[in-house]
Amino acid sequence: MNNTEFDKQHIWHPYTSAVHPLPCYEVVAASGTRLTLSSGESIVDGMSSWWSTIHGYNHPKLNEAAHCQIEKFSHVMFGGLTHEPAVQLCKRLLEIVPDGLNRVFLADSGSVSVEVAIKMAIQYWACQGRPEKSKLVTPRNGYHGDTFAAMSVCDPINGMHSLFKKSLIEHHFAPAPQTRFENTWSPDDIAPMRDIFEKHAEQLAALVLEPIVQGAGGMRIYHPEYLKQCRQLCDEFDVLLICDEIATGFGRTGKLFACEHAQITPDILCLGKALTGGYMTLAATLCTEQVALGVCEGEPGVFMHGPTFMGNPLACAVANASIDLLLSKPWQTDVLNIETQLKNELSELKTNDKVADVRILGAIGVVEMKMHVNVAEIQKVFIKHGAWIRPFSKNIYIMPPFISSPQDISALCEAIKQGVACC
Ligand SMILES: *Cc1c(COP(=O)(O)O)cnc(C)c1O
């Protein structure tokens, strides 16, 4: 049995049937912006392996950091022990995240960092003597991960809440923000969120959202004023703001963190995905001094979370190298150049009969179709045209590595056009 055959019969893949799986392609090498398949084809990566490989694959600097650390030690428990890679990483993160964040909890995946953020918010209010503040509010079309608390703030429809109704805590959902990033702010846009705050603030622990770009819940890009007003609502009504920058962090939207578009600081910030340059899993939940002190007041006096692989040294070492590499480069220019090229090459699709919308911000390009996309069929077209792109529902989207050349971006845009033509 060859690898793809064994895989088909025995291995689960993300969001895929085990019985009627989508076709799966075997990668035998990955370098720079290219993936080499076992068929011998070399294709241009349009996905950065889900927002993470911002520097491309097999990068000498990240490889060196991993080798160097593995020669010292790969892992030690974080309970009662610390080490240089974690200290360096947390120092660097506090230097680059929005002002006011002061404490770092290292988690082992994005979803876990969201669980940690939610637990922090709830424990914070419980320790302030306000245990009734335990509900969350979130805009529709969000995505925050696949574990239970994270899933409870994902969009209730495309997050498939109905399947888990009895096991999910019910929170408050506001309509998704409507004003587009580039349009004039419409003050009505915040009204439904204000309404929820006015009715329910006494029970609200936190507002959870993805700043500026809603990723896997719909690939929507919204106006910074919405985020600014969410911050103001949280201040006015005594509710914590949790910003999930797991997808948007580390330059993807043209700012190092998407919160900077609105010049706000959340009370709690989640980071993941590009944190290690896509080398391995690592995430972080950061909070203000006020939240940290609040959580640790009274009983039990500690924060009740501690993953086995918390602060994994190998992952921290690679994260340090990835952040150094990013900051040593003209990354803003690189991202802006990708944005300009995506606008030049994808905008023509706006007038295509099958296309509902085209949205571009930073190194993110989205072509929303009017109908659901047949992933298996369209991927054959993409691969024939030398591109790795994985659409979901109506969205064909790319977020290529920042090192992508103009030729790489053109190849991706051309593949999208060919795919759209075949829909
Ligand atoms: C991917 C993602 C998560 C979940 O991260 P995992 O590492 O897959 O658990 C959470 N929030 C956002 C915004 C994401 O894009």
C-alpha cells in the first residue's frame, strides 16, 4: 500500500470525512515558497500552511535555531523551571505587542491560547467578587479554534454549533461588522453591539474578536473604527477585550498586529500560527498587569492552567529566530508589495458573474464566489496551474509567504482565475 492509499484508509485530516475523504497530496520536500509533491510536481504555496510560514519553508536561519537548541535540550517542564529561549521570547513579545500588555502565558496551540484567554477573563471577574460576569459576547462570522470554549465563540452557523448544542455554553452573538475596511465608517455598525452591552454587561466577562480580519469564519475585512468602538464599549461597561491575533499577528495585515490599525490595546491578546514562522506549534496569551493581578487576587490565588509542553524550548528558540528575521527585513514593504500586486491582478474578478466579492488587505487576497466551491475539483485545476490553494465554502483565498516573488504571486493569481473559470 503506498502512502496516499494508507492515508486514505486510516488517517483523519482537518475538517474531512474519514469515509469519503477529499483527495490528499503527498509532500516530499518544501523549500522557500515551493512544495514538491510525490508526483514530482513543484507548486507555489498560496496558504503559508494556514497563515504560519511567513518566511517560507526550510529557512536556513530557522533551521539553525532549531539545530542549535536541540543540541542543548529539546524540552524541560515549565513547572518550576525556566530557560533562555522562553525568557528571550517573552521579552521580545512584550517589546513588539501593543503597549500595556505585560504578562505572557505560553500555550501549545492557538485554540488552547483562546481557552486560556477565556479562563483568565472568567477567573478575573470571579476574583473581583463578580462571578456572575461569566458570559462572552462576540461578532458573528468569527473563528477562534476547535476546542469547546473556543468553539462556543465561533460563528454559530458555520461553526456547526447545532451538533454540539448540549455541550456548548451559550454566549451572545452580535451581527458581524458590516463597514468595509476601505469604506467610510457607518456609525450604525456598532449599534447592535452597544445594545448587547446595555442589556447584558452585568453578565459579560469579555468581548472576544479577531481584530480587522475575520479569518476561517468568512474571510471578512472590517473597518478599524469598529474595533476602536468595541474597545470603548468594553471600557464604558467594565468588560474585558480579548483580541485573537492568531491569524493576523506578525505582519499579515500590513501592521505587525492588526490592533494597530485602530491603535488599541486589548486586555488579553492571543498569538499563534506565525509565531514560530510555521515550524512547529506554539501560542501565547498575553494580558495586562491589571488582569494578571486581578486573576491572582484572593482564592485560589493562582491561574489554573499548565500544559505539559508549556514554553517548549525548541519552539521558543525557533520563534525567537522567526521574530528576529521578520524585524530584520523590510517586511512592511514586502507585505505592501504583495497587497499592491494582489489588487492589480485580482480586482478584475469583481466583475465576473460567478464572483460575489474580492477583498484584499496586506498579504491576504480573498475571492468570494456566489456558490460553494467544489474543493476537490478546483484543487485539480490549481495544481495543474502550479499552485497550492485550499478554498473553504465560497471563499478562494490566499495568504502567501512574505518572501513570495512577483512571479509567485502572479502564478497564484493566474491559478485563481483558471479555477474561477472552471467553477
Ligand atoms: C487558527 C486559528 C485559531 C486556532 O489555532 P490552532 O493552532 O489551530 O488551535 C484560533 N483563532 C484564530 C483567529 C485562528 O485563525
